[in-house]
Amino acid sequence: MEYSVIILRFDPEKKRSSYYQEFRVEAAPHERVLDVLLKIKAEQDSTLALRKSCGHGICGSDAMLINGENRLACSTLVRDLHSRKIRIKPLPGIEVEKDLIVNMDSFWKKYQDIMPYLVNHQPPPDRERLQSPEEHEIIEEPTRCILCGACTQACPTAWANENYLGPAAILKAYRFIFDSRDQAGTERLRRVASDHGIWQCYTAYNCVEACPKDIDITWHITRLKKASIGL
Ligand code: FES
């Protein structure tokens, strides 16, 4: 089946603003958008720039705007787009470095700001620090996050406020704040409840729709809001 693949191109070394380029590609319905992009790169235009690594929805490096929704190219089958036209753009609301590659520096800076690591001042046990299945259940859903950025770049607050921590960093904070083994919950809660944190979330639910791992991020942000009252 032939698909019309329209990609928003941008090359900082060329003196022209971004533009759409159409490619005609033969693809089977069960092929992924990532397969289509790699076919274009191999057979039609080797200058096409994109990020990908695992190819299986684990590394989070190939989030992009596909037919109007932030998705992982490696987890999106062309048949699921229900159209012979596939429009692909880089993630919105973030600086584009080249074609489908965006600058994630500010995303990672916010991630660092919430202390994305376990803090425990007790001497480490001989083996790992254990938690019960019930304790793990509380943080199980946030641990599925692969940090692809699809949620943060779908969020209207993040588009409007470059300082907003964004759903991905806030969800990571939740994962540690409610971890039974962690001892820095209050400090983290203080950070996510700051001027550019959870209270900037207006429950648009865009993050929930964009998440390729079906995490109810808004529910977790709401739980953090409740936990932060009385800080
Ligand atoms: Fe790793 Fe898609 S390439 S998540």
C-alpha cells in the first residue's frame, strides 16, 4: 500500500525556515511509523534526522507529533492511523534542532530538579532495600514512565510557561515521594509544589492522552496537590 508521508523539515545549516516535504512510501499496514521513516532515510533522503534507539517502546527517544498526536514512532502502526496520509512533525512547544530532533536540555534539567533518585540515609542492607508488593503497588504505574516527553510537550501549561516542571518530571517526583524506601519526600514535595510546579496544572488531561504507557498522570498530579496541602 502506498502512503503519502508529509514531514516537517528543518535544517539549521540551510538558510530557510521549516517546510513540509512529501514522500511516497510503500508500506504494509502492520509496519510502524518508525519503519516508514527509516525506509525514507535509507531509500529517499539520507539527510532526514530523527532519534531512535530500542525500537520497542522502551527508551523513549522517538516521540513525535504523528497525525496531530504525540506518539512513539516505534509503537504506532500505520494501519492504526486510519489514513493513507501521515503527517509527521517534531514534538511541539520545544526547540527543534533538526527535522524531528528536538532539544531536550530543559526537559532533563527539570527532571534533575526533582531529585530523580532514591534518598535513604540508613546503611545499605547486605542485599537490596526491599518493599512489599502493596508498597510497590502505590508507585507501580509511575515506574512505567519511559521519559519520552510526549506528555510534557502535549501540555498547554508547558507550552505557555517554559519554567513549568511539566508532567514527566512531576510524575517522576511522585514515584519517589511515595516510595516506601525513600526519605526525601518532603523536600521533593516542596520542589513540585513551588511556583512552577503542580499548582500550574489545570487538568487539561492532554498528558494522559499523549502517554504511550497509558499512565493517568493527571490523577497522580492531583494526589500530589492533596499531599502538599499543609506543607
Ligand atoms: Fe525506543 Fe521508540 S525507539 S521508544
